[in-house]
Amino acid sequence: MFGKLFLIGLSFLVLSDEIEARKPYECLIPGTEKYYAIHNKKGKITDCLRVVVTGAEKQDSCLVVSQLEYPLDKNWNPMMDNKGFSIGPDSIEFLLLERGVASDISEFIENIGEPTDKKTVAFIEGGGYEYIFRSSGSPDFIYPDRMIVGDTLCRYLSEDGWKKVATGKSALGTSSLDIVIYVAAKEKVQTAAGEFDCYKIVADWVWRISSPLYNPVERHCFVKWVAPHIGAVKLGEEDKKGRLGDYMELVRIEWPAGEAPAM
């Protein structure tokens, strides 16, 4: 009898785990609205964001989920430009695959590269330099349907710079960007919208410059807590002691009438 109960209990746990594993990590229900408050490191609200899920469309083996992101001021009013016009929303898409959610790495970092001016390009070309760029890994990462703490979701390394054509050596310097995204923990996260069971996703970001006179190293640790059926409930950047600086937190979520998923 005990053996049968044990097997039944074990089967239930495995089944529950399978169900949990297939909960998508992004909201799929069109019409759902998510409201986020953006805080500074002292906890004061500086800006807000309204996210509206607009659709979920099947494309080949993927499900493309689209949403609009409306920037709001700290009083939850639409942001205005310098001419007094409301700033329009950004359109964002998420790809839900058979095995999880594919998401661009730009969620964690901003593009800091700037175009080289014509005068600098003319100087470099005249001196017999060539531009080199190497990359390895993928700039995308995937939330698998069964995340395990410690799993690496993405490893991306790029290097670019100018080298002398004749020698192949770096004369003007190179820069490199090394990004590792991994599942750091499974945690309960308390937000203004309630408490959520989340996976903590960490993006370790290291940027280096190597030149004859200047060799800085810049490090960042971007974190995101994601909850099934909702997506990000909290995200920001941690310092060396694990303290959040500016961060964004879910304040409330409004489901269309009668369409809230079973959490």
C-alpha cells in the first residue's frame, strides 16, 4: 500500500513538474496591461512604464508575442517631448519557441558603440590600418521550458579594433565585449503587485579596451526576475555587493475579463 501511494505521489510530482515546466515566461493574453515603476537607487520613483500585450501570432514553429511599451512620467501620465506632444510607444516582440522564449540580449545592455567620424577614418586608411571584428557565440539567449539553477543560457564574445595591415598587430587598440547569461537562483520576489515565484537571470557584462596607453575594464551585472505567465517582475543592475541601483518593478497587472491564467 505504501509503495502504491509512493508511486502515485511520485507520478503527481513529476506531472506537476511537467506542467510547471511548460508555463511560458511571457504574457500571452492580448489586452493584458502591465504597469512598472522605475526607481532610483534610493527607491524613489523617477519614471513609469505601461506595457500592453497586443497579440500572439503563430509563425512557422514559433509564436510571436507582440506588445507596446508606453513611457510615462512619475505621475503615471504620458511622457511629452520638448514640443508638448505625447511620446509614442515602442513596439516589442518576443518569440516563444517549442522549447521556450527567445529574447534579444539588448534587454540587458544598451548599444554603447558610436560611429567613427570621417576625419578619423581618412587618417586610419591613410596609415594602412584595417578594421577587424570577431565574434563567437550568439547575441540571443533562450529561456528553456525547464530552467535549472546554474545553467548558462548564453555566452557571447566580440572583439573589434584597428590593426596595421603590414604587421597585423594592434596599433590603435582593440575593444572586446564578453557577456555570460545564466540562471542564478529560484527565488520568491515581493513587488508592489504581489509575491511571485521567479527565476533570477543574471547577465555578467565585461567590456575591455586594449591599447598602448589606455586599458580600462568596465564590468556590469544586470539581473532580471521572471515569473511564469507574466515575464519580468523586477529588473535592474547590481553592484559588487549585490545591491540594486536603478531598477524597474511590477506595480500591477490587469488581465482581460475572465482571462487571467491559473498561476
